[in-house]
Amino acid sequence: MVSGAPKGENCQVDMDSKAGDLFSAEDAQPTGTGGAGIMAKFGFPKGLSASVAKEWFDRRRLSIRPWAGFVDQRKFSKPRNFGEMCQRVVKNVEIYNSNYTFIFLGLILYCIISSPMLLIALAVFVGAFYIIHLKSMESKLVVFGKELTVPHQMSLAGAVSLPVFWLAGAGAAVFWVLGATLFVIGSHAAFRELEGSDIEELLMEPV
């Protein structure tokens, strides 16, 4: 008689081998996962995946109106009255929404680059959030009997980096960005003439 392991042990060996195959398959990451796989490796939350930001950026980029027409001086004129100015603002914000978005982002980027202290404050915030998130992955962080979620972790990181933001004058920077954005976008939307097709569409809208 050929000696062999009992059937129960064979089943146990088979189950162990299948479990090992299953875990190895889960650990293997396909090369096409892109930014989401990289973010997961570094321990970032799934909600902060690079694919979501890239999709939003691509949608905005594809809907941008040509910049040559956007800044064409021949298309600017003083509105005849307050009503026409309001019509221009509403319609131009709808037409050039993506252009205005990139102007806003450009002003934010300029503000950050021109302020070294603000760059340091942002680095402190990102570092604090990353450390807190890594700690929460190792063991659940519980404060007052409640587990810290991702928004709570971001709030805690903001509280930690708040003194640095205060020293960097972040409040003044925010007001500067908002003021500059309202001035640039408001001026363009008010003085940029509407195209013929846009005027016809505006007249066809029900009152």
C-alpha cells in the first residue's frame, strides 16, 4: 500500500495553497492602474486619487474657449446700460467658465510661488496630514470615543499647521486671490461683447 497523507490533510494543504494564490493575486498590481495604484502604495486615501483630478482637469481643458478670442481687444466695449452689463456677465460666465477657472488657478499658483512662507505652510499641512493618515492606517485613531475619518484627519492637520499659515499671512493671500479673481473675471465678463449667436440664444430664452 502506498503511504500518503490522510484526506483531511490533503484538503488542508489544498486550501492553504489556494489561499496563498489568492493573496498573491491581490498583492499583484497591474501596470495599468496608473495614479490610483501609486496613491494606494503611498497610503493616500482612495478619495484623493490622481485619476479623479486628471479627469476634472481634462474636462476643463477640453471646454476652454480659444485664448486669442478671449483677449481680443476688438470684442470689448462699454455696456450701454446696467441691464446689458448684467446680461453680459451672466452669459460670459457661462461661456468662458473654464477660462475663468484656469485664471483663478493661475492666480493661486502665482500667490503660492511668490510667498516662500506660504509654501512652507502648505508643506507642513501636507506632511502633518500624511503622518496622521499613516498612523490611522497602523491603528485606529479615536478621539472622544469617535474614530477619525479622512475629513477629521485633514481638520487635525489644518489645526497643527494653523500657526504656520498665520505667520505666512495666509488670510491676506486668500483675500488677495479672491479680490484679484473678482476684478479680472468681473471686468472681462462685463466688457466682453456677446457674439451674435449668443445674443440670439439670450433673446430666445423665456422671460
